[in-house]
Amino acid sequence: MSIFATFGTIFHTAYILFCFALGIWSGVVWLRGGALGGQFWGAMWSCTILAVFNLLLWLGRSLSGEQLRPVYLLYELYFIVVLPGTFALLRGRDDRVAAGIFAGVTIFSALAAISAADPTRHVIAPLPITPTPVG
């Protein structure tokens, strides 16, 4: 396992946990009827930076010769765009409705990241090519 693959796994797991934490945080704010604060926005941008690191690690893995499926690039681009895009679409709103929307988006992103990391779905790595026995 290359150093890029090791760090890729670590950063991808961190992204999943960070998204779940943001989802729980904004969900609690939504349940309490509050507003999102500056700490949440800082954490949101930190999560986006984690997604950028994941993309760079994916590129490093690809350039080092590891056989990765290109669809994973689409996942990484989604992870980079989704939180700032939601912020932009909401035009910086920080009310209760925005907290509920961010709760849904971040939980969905965490579940999408879990889906992308599942090796049985063959999203990150291609299907293994095995010889067919002739009998």
C-alpha cells in the first residue's frame, strides 16, 4: 500500500466523520430553532479543505500508477463543491431553515463518502480481472 493510499484512507475517513459531525451539529441547531454561527462556517470550510486534500491524494495515487476508476474523481469534485455550493445557494443564510438544509446535505455527503469508500462497490478500484477457467 503506497503512502498516498494510506493518507487517502485516513483523510477520507476524517471527511466522513467531519461530515457526520457537521450534520449532527446543524441538526441540533435546527431542533433548537437557533442559527448557525461563525464556528460552523469555519468547520464547513475545514471540511471542504479535507475534500481538496482527498482530491490531491487521489491524483497522487493515480499518477503513481495505481489503477483507480475515474468515477471517483466525480465523487471528489462533488465533495469539494457541495458545502460551498449550498452556502452560495442559500446566500449566506444562517437561520433555522439553513441549519436544517445543511444537516441534510452534510449527512448525505457523509453517506456518499461511505458509499465511495466501500470496496465491494468497486468505485475507488476497478473490478479485478481474473482468468476464466477453461474446462
